Amino acid sequence: MMGLNFSLWTFVVEKIFVIFYVLLLRVRAENQALSAYIPGDIIIGGLFPIHQKNSADRRACGEINLDRGVQRAEAMLHTIDSINKNPKILPKIKLGAKIYDTCARGTFALERSLEFIRGSFTSIDSSDFSCDDGSKARANVTYENVAGVIGGSYSSVSIQVANLLRLFKLPQISYASTSADLSDKARYDYFSRTVPPDNFQAKAIVDIVEYFNWTYVSTVASEGDYGQSGIEEFKEKAKARNVCIAESIKILSNSNPSTFDDAIVKLKAKESARIVVLFLRIEDATNLLNAATRKGVASRFIWIASDAWGTQEKPVQQNAEVAEGALTIELQSTLIPSFDKYFMSLTPANNKRNPWFPEFWETVHNCSFSDKNKEQFDRPKCNGSERLLPATFKQETKVQFIHDAVHAIARAIDAMLKASCKTEDLCDEMRQINGKILRDYILNTTFDDGYGALVRFDEKGDAMGRYNIMNFQWNETSHSYQYSTVGSWTDRLSLETDKIIWAGRTKEAPSSRCSRPCKFNEIKFVGKDGDTCCWACIKCQEWQYLKDEFTCEDCGEAMWPNTDKRGCHRLPEQHIKIVSVYALIPVFLSCIGLIVTFTVIVTFLKHNDTPVVMASGRELSYMLLSGCVLCYLVTFVLIARPSTITCAIQRAGIGLGFSVIYSSLLTKTNRISRIFDSARKSARRPPFISPKSQIVITLVLISIQVLFSIVWLVLERPGTRLYTPKNRRNEVILKCKTNDISFLVSLLYNIILIIVCTLYAIKTRKIPENFNESKFIGFAMYTTCIIWLAFVPIYFGTLNSFEVQITTLCISISLSATVALVCLFTPKMYIIVFQPEKNVRRLTMNSASYKKPATNSSSVLAANNHESSFFDSYTNERIKLNVNYDEKHGVRTVPVPVSDINGDQDSLHSL
């Protein structure tokens, strides 16, 4: 059932392709391609790269291809002529030919191939028919049926053409396509060739490499079926014989000169690999040798090239010195003398059937038939008397294979004709040749071509492999470089080594091995393909030691290899040193801060009962100072050697110190705000403004931070860890076992306290000037916000420098405490120390007034003084606020006394 579904699917896909190409044929019907044509009873198609590929414009052709194009096309025409004259092959039938230019591109070849399959369709368009007498329709145009196609040249072209022709069961015989992919009869069942596939020459090249005991070689291959399939076949066979690949380079189809320069640089980098195996198209081989000449690498490489280079003059024309000593594979072929005579007799006057011959003539003789071209290229005018001479003409090596291909299809038609028609005349059965039957006849054809080759095809449609081994060498007799035959390959290699002249004009075969001894810090690296004949020496990483000659082993965390790389030792654990500048600076700042803080504490204790100290709120002031002490002391814990205890103290101490400071400040600002808000609304005393209430509120706020710290310590147990900075494996830092994000989250509560405290400072910024401690608090909070905003990016931006990170943290903590200390206690210390005469109680503040909505009753603001030792006479005192009614504005102006407000410890009075 599955086989049936697959066959049905294949049938549907093929029919879709057929419909597509029919439509394409109709679109292109008015745009007939230029072709070389011989009329005949049976037509054979031909595809040749008459012009080279145009790399600049994919829609246009390049320059005329003298040898691979025009000469090969003429070889087919000459062979057709010779068959038509041969009484033993199709004696009563004339063979015809229709040849198209592929411009060395698959897309062009597909378009030209459409011309071959026109006759396979029956037109149903009424415009294609006409009636002279109104009785019977006659076709306006009759397309000739093509029996088979000779071509293409490049494997990539043949693959695309074969995919099309198989849909119409049109046999195809190539004379030059050697890709191993074309041997797949499941995909290319109507394709055959008179040249052997690349796997034969890949085997021949491997035999050469093994013969000279070269175990370390590089490869360069062209992108596409020819280069890639050939080089992959070589690699597979080389692996089986313990040959290592030093460098494998693929040349893309759109490569520029810099690509080939880079390829030479990569090849030079492999100093031990002198042998370079090439599976390159002729254009790529030429460009690679051009790059080698530019790089000045004469005698550096020995090139082992496939048949695309063969005995071509183009690659070596300007690069003889870098090509010296090269061994190339050339398909074994024999010159056809009759073709030389035929081709040299051709002129534009007697060769009208080849439309490209005038252009060929112009290029060969550097003249022009057109006045326009004459002016454009500054060429003399062609007069037709020019001739091709033996000195300038050399028969192309694929001529014999073209001859064999044409003969193979002609002999297959002859055998099919005799079997179908029973006569030598063309019968009705042969007017529409069955391509499937003809294919079978082609595969069963065997003949001697008369030039030393036995032509036959295997079950895959491939010809048998036969190659010559050529050596590009200096000839002392002619004093020039030339190709010389030094061996052959059929099923096995046969070499005459005494005839080989290597680069540098030496008879000694070069060495290409890669097994140099590795250094003490290197290992032998054998590729993943398992080749053991060759290795590369790989340097171990700085943190690795040599476990054995093939393995680098990581020493592990906090370990580093010994000098000889044979073992490892433990790295010393780094932590901030007390004698380093990173520790001395924060310690110095903390010591200064502690000295100043204790000075303030001692001063406040000494003047504990004075109005300034009492008016500042003694309990909250002492709590705030204790918070500053904690912050300064945390510095010493941070620079101490990390341990479980110090890490626990760090995590709890930082948050606790901040919470003590900012809880006290929040309580202060909140009390100030509530007192004045309440005074605007009524004369009632606000709740929770007594000193005890303030202490309780502060302790509650602090306890929240303490609770968070306890939970954090429980969820993430304190301890130490070893940390290795990025790209510095040779450093091991002893740090507390907590990540930086957790530390930032632990400060979240204090950040909230700072934000709320800052908002209260902003809210109370406009209270009467004699109650201006809130302004100092505001200034302290603004500065604190700036410090914290700067601290976060600096802290997280220095993760790879633990000294800078710890120093930044210590200084930021000290600065936060210092800001609170300086902003809140400097004015008080100044009065106490330098202006003691102002350290007295003031009962009223005449300048302080605020507006309140008018009422019909008086308001009384009372406050009890808890400092009985100083304010005994005011314990039960109630001060009445004189309220003057302003009839004009409907408000009361209330002079605010400070006696009762100052009666509480944390009064608003600030001197």
C-alpha cells in the first residue's frame, strides 16, 4: 500500500512538472534561442558552454569559450558528418543536430533544453493550426523530435538538465560531467556518460598519495557537485588509508580574488602539508594559482589536481613557477586526426551552420567583422583570409569523448531501427522514438571507437575509468614548461617516478607528514574521523594539565597546573588584605567616622540636660548615633577574612545599621508632620508623640529589618564560597556564600525607609524657620538618595574586581552614616561647643504663625514636659494661644508658643 502511494505521489509530481514546462514553453515560444543546426531525419540535441559564465550578470553570457565551447560543438558536428558518411551506421537515414549554448549555467541549460522537448507535446491551441481549403487543419509550425541529447559539460548543468529530460523520457549522454551523484539511477535514470565518474579519479589520487607515503595533505574543492562530491570521495578513501586532512577549503561559486588569497594563507599556515589535492573547476584552479603567484609561494606546494585542470594551459599560463611539479589527472584520450584537419579548414565563409563561429574567429585572430566592434576594441577588420594554424590550434582533450557519445547514441538508434523496422528505412515506429527503449539500447551498446578506446557502459550508465598521470615540469631541451605523461591508472596505478620533476627542479620526492613532537604543554589531537596516522599538537588551556599525551584535564576549581603541566596544586585563596590600599581607605574613613560619632555621643552625654540636647530628642538622637556606629563598624567586618561568622554579621549588620538610622529619622519626620498637621485642624494633642511612643515606633521599624535578616539567614545559610572571576581562572577569591541580587533585595526595606523619610522631609520643608530640623533631615535624605543611586551601578559594575567592590560598599555605607551625622548634628554641636550662650530655652516664637480656619472658640495646645528636672515649673502649665479674628479674611492668626512643643524630648525646635 505504501509503495502504491509513493508511486502515485511520484506520478502526480512528474505531471505537475510537465504542466509547468508546457506553460513555460508557450511563454518562450516567441524567443527562439540561437543554435547550430544540421537538418536530418532524426535529430540529436547538443548542449555546450559556447560562452563562459558571466559572474557580473547572471542573466547574460560571458566571453566566448574557445576550446571547451566552440571546439567541442564542432566536434559533435564533425562526428554527425562522419556518421552520415558511414554506410555501416544508419545508411539510409540522415542524422541531424541542434546545438545550444548553456553559457556554463544550469538556468541557461534548462531554457535551452525546453527546445528539445517541444515535439513531445501536441498543441491544442487553435492559433497553432490553419486550414487552406477549410476542410483539414494543418499545423503552422512542426517541431522536430529530438532522439537524445549530448551534454552538458559541467556536472551542475547536467544534473539540472537530467532532472528535466527524465520527465520526458529523453536519453542524455554527457562527455565531461564526472560527478558521482549522476550515478544514482533512481534519480537520473535517463543519464549516461562516456567519461568515468569522479570516484574513479578520487581513487587514482589516493593511490598517488599512498604511493609517495604522504600522510598529511590539504584539499581545495569548488562548490557544486563536481568539486564537493569528488573531494568527499577522496576524503573517504584517504581515511581508510590513514591519510590525514590538514586543511579543507571550499571555493564558493561567487568567490573573488581575496577568497583565493585567503585560501593560500590557510594552506601556508599548515607548514607540514606540502601536498594540496585539488578538485576545482578550471576557472577556480586558475584563480588559485594566480593567488599563489601573488603570494610568492613558488615551490611551496605540490598540487595534485583532478581532470578539470588536466593538461589545460589556462591555469599555468601565467603561473608556471608555482605550478611546477604538479601532478594532474587527465582522462585517457587519443587525438582524432580527422578532426584536426576538419577544424583547421573551417572559415566563417564555409561554416554557416555554426552561428558562434564568427565570434570565435574574431577572438582567435584579434580582428572584427563589424565596424562597431572594430571601433570599440580597436581591432583590424577580418578579411576572411586568416587561417587556423597547427601552432595556434590544439585539439581539446574531450573531443574523443564527444565522438564516443555521438557514436553511442547513433549506434543505439541503428540497433533500435533494425529491431523495430526490420529494414534500414525509417518506419512509422521510429518517427516518434521511444526514449525508454532507446535508453536500454544505449546502455547495452559496446564498440571500439577506432582510437584505442573500448566504449561501454555499466549498469549505472558510467564509462570505465582510464586516466593518464601528467607532470607539469621544466623541459631542459626546449627550455620551457610542459605537461609530460609519467604514468597511468586503470584499475591500479602505474608510475614512472624517474620521469617526474618536482618543484624546484628536483628528482627527490617531497615529504608531507604532520607528526611533529608536541611540546610539554600540548597534546596530540587526532581528528573525530579517527585517523591515527597524523595529529595536530593542541595547546592545553592555562588551567589544564596533561592527563596523558592525548588528553588535557581541567585542574578543577581553585586548582592550577604545575610548571611541567603534569599535575596540579591548590591556588591560594584571595581576600582583601588589611594592608592594601583597598582596605586602608575605607578603614581610615570608618575610624574618622567613629571618632566623630563618639565625640558627639560624649558631648551629648556631657550636655545631656541642656536645651539643645533635650530639644533634639535625646533618645532618638542616641539611637541614630548608635546606627552610625554600627555602619562604621561594618567596614571592619567587610574587610575581614570571610568566614561563617563574619558573613552572618555582614548580612545582618549592614541592614541593621541602616534601619536604625533611617527608622529614627522616619520617626522624627513623621512626628513633625503629624504635629503641624494636627495643629492646623484642631488644638488637640496628636497621639504617639511622647518620647516613649517614638522609641517604640522606632524599635518596631527596626524589628522588621531584624526579622527580614533572620529569615534570610535561615533560608540562605551563611558561609563562604570560592569565586573565580571571568577569564581569570588563576585567581580564587574567598567570598561570602550569597549572590549580589540577594544582597540588593536585603536592602529593599531600607530603601523603602529612605524613600518614605525623604517624602516626609519634602512635606515638612515649609514649617516655621525656628522649627527647621526637618530641613536638615531633608538635606540628609536628598544626599543619601544620590549616594545610593550612585552605589548600585558601581557595585554591580565591578563584579570582577572584588577589592573595588568591597571598597565601594564600605565607602558607601560610611558616607550614608556620615551624611546623617554631619547634617543632623553639626548645627547642635556648633551651638554646644562654640555658642553655649545660645543653649537656653526660648518660650515663644513670634515669627511663627500659620493660618487656620476661623472658629467661635479658642484653641489650646498643651504638652507635658517629661524632663521634670528642668521643666518643673511648666509641668502643669497650659498656654493659651491668642487667637485674633480677622473679619476681613475670615481667618485667625495664631501666635504659636514653643514652651509646650519643646516640652517633649523630640520637639520641633531646632537652634
